[in-house]
Amino acid sequence: MCGIAGFIAKQGKVLPNTLIGEMTDLIHYRGPDDEGFLLVSKDHKIQTAGGESTPEEVWRTSTAYGPEFKRESIGNGQSSIAFGHKRLSILDLSPAGHQPMSYEKDRIWIVFNGEIYNYQEIKHELELSGFHFSTETDTEVILAAYSKWGEACLDRFVGMWALALYDRDRKELFLARDRYGIKPLYYYFSPEGDFYFASEIKQFTVIAGWQSRMNQNRVYDQLLHSFTDHTDETMFDGVFQLPGGTSYKSPTRDLKPNPSGKLNYRKWYTLNRDPFHGSFEEASVTFRTLFERAIMEHHHADVPVGTALSGGLDSSATVCEVNRIMGAQQEVGLQKTFSSCSVDERFSERKWMDIVVDHTNVDAHFIYPEMEEALALTPDILWHHDEPYQSQSAFLAYSVFKLARANNVIVLLNGQGADEYLGGYGQFTISRYASMTKRLKFLELLADIKKLQEIRPVSKSSLFMEVAGHVLPRSVRRRLSNIKSSSDHVKSIIDANRLCTDPIHPFDSIPVPYGTVPEISEHLTFYSTLPKYLHWEDRNSMAHSVEARVPFLDHRLVEFAYSLPDSFHEKEGINKRVMRNALSSLLPEKIMNRKDKMGFTTPEELWVREKSPSVFRKKIIEAILVSDGIIKPDALDYFDRMVAGKMPFDYTYWRLILFSEWVKKFQVKLD
């Protein structure tokens, strides 16, 4: 797990070597264990360099890709191509894991951020084909795999990654991101035509002539709908991300943007559905097998590994399975878990966490974050995130990773990703009911609703209204939602004209409809929710030099779940049915039968309405002043009414505050 950066000057040009060092310096926390640089001159001569963070042992070790010069000695030079790398050592902690790494007598060079969990399996296959390896790293396996299979090597990898390869002989650049976009990869073309890539957006701010400008459409999406990462654009104009499951390959001389300013990237991964025809019990057995393999592979590291425990089904399953593996392998010591709680019982999951702790006898660690700390840390968290986030839940995750690092845990497994394709939000219910309605299965529908009402109070009339809306064509549903929606109060306090943008709903830019269960699963996994959660997960963890791993996003597990009948996921008010059944012997009974869901939750409503409304009101006033007319003065009336209980509490107040903090932190201008 690391941080990467690079530039490729426009054909015939060069850029200062100091620039690549400045880009990596900004993300030192992503890789404090080592640093390295690849420099390619205009006449294609290659040099390597190290810096202050490069360990002495790396300098003393002879490898084909080791640093030749101190960074300061090459500072006055210029290069046409440069790669930079900051290393967080996870596998093969020796100097052999230094990057940029080369293969085939310096032909192919790589900077890589992530983990390939099945690298040993691929390595064995390559060795049978005559390949030789000098390290125990997954990075070297990527290089060999690319040498043998080219771009098709991506299909063989199980893991998370953002990588850049330079083929010296072919003078080609290859960029790729993992299937679901777990690890970030941004890029930017300067007005002069130079190309840059990086792990974080802030790395572009050191480029000569850089100006932070708003992407008005994406700003509107964030302010109105709390949507980010749903397209390949960012809230910074001209800065794009390579989406999950895509790659890009080009001769360096032909590297240029299309008319939209973007790369013509290729979608190398598509979530194909191969319908499962077995029984529910057979599906449960397969799910358990895939889940066990995912946890086993994600638990492997050469540094201490722990788990995040929120008390929900997914994190609890991860903790219990890790405990089983550690027991089977007779590992020394207890598993360490890390959790965020609240002193207010209404917002605390501690009772559920304690059930798992008692069941597994783990070494549990807890924090109780407070409002004052949340506000004090907001500028730092925003700096790491680059873009505004949704609520104070990001602060909780940030604090959990900080706690893990303080306890010398470098890798943290968690349950992120399962909700989107297993129906964890109850999002599959209306879709299933709409399907029953279309097939005239009214008795089956009524029986299902009756069971649902036994679990939680829902009115039949509201369900029928939602089903009726779901049956309508997508275009009609969108027109109806535009007439009256939950975001109406936000529309009245955001000046869309000032943003020079059309008030289009973000869903309209997403190519996958929100209709059937498989469509909803794909929609959430690739566009509407998971991408932004993974963004937050990466930034919160890397801020503390911790690698976050998400075993539920093992693509073999995702694809299997995606192939299952709708009722295997959700039926009669019970969600994640196949998972619950598959892990029934692993989980404590109370956790397995739990029907509600909270996760890491802050008592924000208590903070805003009761504890310190004046503090937040002051910040709303500041947001109005800072926003350059984007946030209307009416926002203050909205806030006062919400505090007084005249309208429901929501997180709009925080989006307004964080937007203004973002404008100040990154000096963002509205064109």
C-alpha cells in the first residue's frame, strides 16, 4: 500500500525533476517507509533516485532498480518522464520491495499502490512458464504477468490496485485500476499539454500555473444530493479519475486528451451475471467457501493485522472468521479489533460489539469521539479527502484508523462493500415487490409484506406507492421526483444559476438504471454509493499509514452473489439471507438475527440541536460568506428551522459547512 505520482511531458518537452519529489512529499503519510524515483531523459536515458525516506539498507542493497543518486543531486535536472513512489511496507519488508521496480533488464518499470492477494498462485504459474523471481513481492509478479499476458493480466489478479507501467522499449504508458476502484488514481492535463497522474488530487497543486477551479456540475451534485465519485470527474475542474475497472494504454508521444479533456480509457472489467440454478442451501455453502477464502487471503501480511468492528453483520463476520483462521493456524496472540462508540446509548453500537468480543475473546479497543475533536480535526480530514465528505461518520472512521496505528496495527480488515450487493440497506425490497406486481403475484406479495411488518413498522399504503412508482418508466419517475423530492429545501438555498449548471439529478448521468435487483446492485457498487465510501476509506486509512482491506470486495464473492436469485438476498423483511445462512455457525446468534443497522454513528443531531447550535450556526454564516453567492442567505433560515424542530434533521448543514471549508482549504475559485 503506497502513494504514487508521475508526469509525462508533452512530446519534445521536459519538466523539472524537483516536481516529482514535490508531488510525493505531499503524501508522505501514504508511504513513510521508503521512497524512490524513476527519471527518463529526453533521449530515453534512465536514472533512479532515492530520498530522505529511503532506508540505508536500500542504498546498500544491489538491485537492478535500486536508487543510483540522492534526490537532491538530480534536483536541477529535467526529465521527459518521471515516476515517484512512497512505500508503506506490507509484503517482503526487505529492500527488494523498493519502487519504482523494473523487470526484464530494466525494460518495464512500475509504480504500484495496492495488494494482489493471489500473487503466489500467479507466481507459481509463471515459474512453470520459465519466469524467475528475485523478491517475495506482489509487485514483481505484476511485472512478470504484464510481460507475459499484457493488459489481460488484470483479469488474473485478485485484489486492489492503482498502477502505472512504463515500457521503455515500446515507449508506452499503461495505467490501470482495480475492478471496484478500491485504490485511487487521478490524472490531469496542464494547459501546456503535460500529463500528470497521482494517488491524491492535492498532488497536482504543486504544478506550475496550477489553479483550483470548481467543476460546477459536480459541486452541484455534492451540495444538492451528497453525490461524489459517481462519474470520472471530480469537484476540481480538469481533474479526472480513472474509474474502477478501467485501464489506459498509449505510446507516450500520443498521450493527449480527447475533446472532453479526458483519456480514452478502456473498461476492462464488467460485472456479468451468470444466473445460479442451485438451491438456497447450495448457494449458502458456496458463499461460505468464497468468504473463507477471501478472508484468508486478505489476512496475509508481513506486518500486524487487525479488524474494524462496528457491531454490524459484515464487520462481525469478518472478526469471527479472522478469529477462526488464527485459531486454526495456531497464531500467537489475540486478534486486535478497533471500534468507535458513543457515550449516548441512542447512538452507540457498543452492546453489539460486546457480543462479538465475548464470543471471540479478541483484544478490543474502543474510542469515544466528541464534537470538539470532530470540529478541530475537520480541516485535517478534509485535507486528506481532497473533496467534501457526507457527514461526521468520516471523522469516526478517521479516528478508528488512528487508534489502530497507535496500537501498531498496519493492516485493518473491515466489512465495507457487502451492503451494496447483498441488499444491506433494504434496497432490494421495492424492486422485488415491483417484480411480483408485474407478474401478478399478489398473494405472494401480500404474504411477504405481512412478514415484513412483523419485523419493522411500515404502512402498506406507502409500500404500494413506492411499488407503483417503481413500475413506472424511468423517465416518468425522474420527472415526478423533480416535481417533489426530499432535496427541495436544499434547492431553495443553493443558487444553481450562480453555478451556471442545469439542475440535473446525478442518477441521469449513470448508465445503469435503478430498477431490478441486479441493476440496483450494479448501480450501488459502481456508481452511487460504494465509490464514495471507498474514497473515504482510502483517505481515512492512509492518513495514518494504515492499509484498509475490504475482503467483501473479492470479485469472486461479488460475482457469485450477483448471480443469485433475488429472494436469496432478501425476503419477508430479512436481508442478506444467503450470508446469514452461510455464516450461521460462525456468528453469535444475536448478531446473526439482528435486523436493524447503525454502524459507526455520531450523535450529530444531539450536537447540532442541543449541545452547540450556536457553533454550527456561526459556521453556516461563514459558509454563506465564503461561497461567493452559491449558498444563499436563506441557508440560515433553513438551519434555524431545523434546530427548532420545524423540519426533519438531515446532513445538509454539514455539506454547506464543509463546502466552504473546502473552498478555503484548497483556494477553489468559481470561474
